[in-house]
Amino acid sequence: SSLPVGRQIAIFELLSGYVELSQPATTRDIRALLECKSSEATRAALQKHLDSYNDEVLGRRRSVLDLLEEHPDIKLPFATYLSLLPAMRIRQYSISSSPLWNAQRVTLTISVIDAPAISGRKEPFLGVASTYLASLRPGDRVQMAVRASSTAFHLPQDPRTPLVLFCAGSGLAPMRGFLQERALQKKAGRDVGRAVLFFGCRKPEEDYLYGDTDLREWEELGVVELHPVFSRVPEKSEGCKYVQEYVAVSLLQLSDADTSVVVCMSLSPYCNFLTLTLP
């Protein structure tokens, strides 16, 4: 079992640290609720959820907890409720700093999810790990582990190799580490290749992460050419709303001198990367 056994534990600790509360209910979960004592109206509503599962439950990300709060007359034993909940998943974040900056420290760049719940709940939907990390204060201790990235997702050994980087939101995290390393190499007197960053944001003043600090410094240093793309104010990004639109225009403008480049994509917080060498 992924649950702590053989010792006493507070219910708050159990529900907040060992199980997923916001995962969409499965058809098996709904059938389990139907087997519990409840009113005819509730049973009819649950059957409707089961019959139109994709639209009523999966599409709206209704969890078992959501269904229980919508239908408080369901007599579900707590032990049965626990058995329906999946174990807490490990959350993975890309390190957003270079070991050349500090070999003993790392930085993380996270996006805190705080949005209206599509399930229909009045309370906002809060991310599990991001909300927890954002609540931490200096001196707090957190259990973490470092996992090596895939062998394909590293800077090329030759720092003179040009880079084309694509990312959006907190997907900037690994790209920041790459650019920080290139900046430190250049400050140390090494030749570094040209880097072009396409960065998808909403508004310049809202989520242009590091735009007025690191990115501006590294652009002035000559390490990176910045192409922010603002979906809410496309007039500030040559009329383009999304990265893919800007790329179609800007890649054609890359210098012919760049005979080969390494392309790195990070278009989601989970960093599904693609590394290619282009002629």
C-alpha cells in the first residue's frame, strides 16, 4: 500500500500528502458510489454521469470528492473512499539554473495554478504541488530528489553550437538554465554560439518571466536574441499570438551563417523535449 500503515496519522496529513483528491472520478468510482445508500435523485444523477461519462465527468474533471459534495446524502464509508483515491503522483520540475552558477544550489521556476474550476465548484482550482511550493518560506524543509534529465536534453558539448529555443510559460525553466550557462561561459572569455529564444506569454507585465532581469541582461551581453510572443497583446509581437505563428515568420530570417543549430522545445511545464540538428 502507498498509505502509511502501522501508525497513527492525522486525516489532514493523509489526505494532503498521500492521495490525489482532484483526479477525475473513473467509471469504477461512480459504480462504487451507486452501490452506496443514497436518494433516488442522487442515484439518477450518478447514472447520468455514468451514461455521459466523457462530458459529465472526464471533460469537467469531476473528482470523487466533487461528486460527494454535490450529493451529500451518499453514505460512503471513509475506508471505501480511501480505496477509490489514487496514490499521490510525483511532481517533476526542470531545474532552471546552471551548475556553473552554483554547483550546490538549484533554482526552480514554477507556475501556480489558481483558476476557476471547470467542474462547477465555486472554489478555484488550485494546483497541488505548485500551491504547496508557493506557500513555503525561507528555512522550510522539503523532501525532494534529483533525477537526471534524458541524455538528449543537454547543451551541446561545443558551446559555439547555435541554439533555437521554444517554450511557453514555466516551460522557460530549462531554457533559463541553458542561457545562464552560456552567459557564464561568455563572461569567462569563451566563444558561445548564437541563441534564439521564442517565448510564449500572455502579457509583458503579467508572465514575461525574467524579462526585465536575466533575459534582458543576457540579451545585452549578446548571448540570446529574444522573441517574446504575447497572446493577449499580439500587436507587441508583430501581430503573432502564439509561438508557432512567430516561428513561421522568424525562422526564415535566421542567418545563413548558422549552418547547423540545436533545437530545444519546452512547450509545457512537464517539458516534453525534442532535440534536433538542422542543416
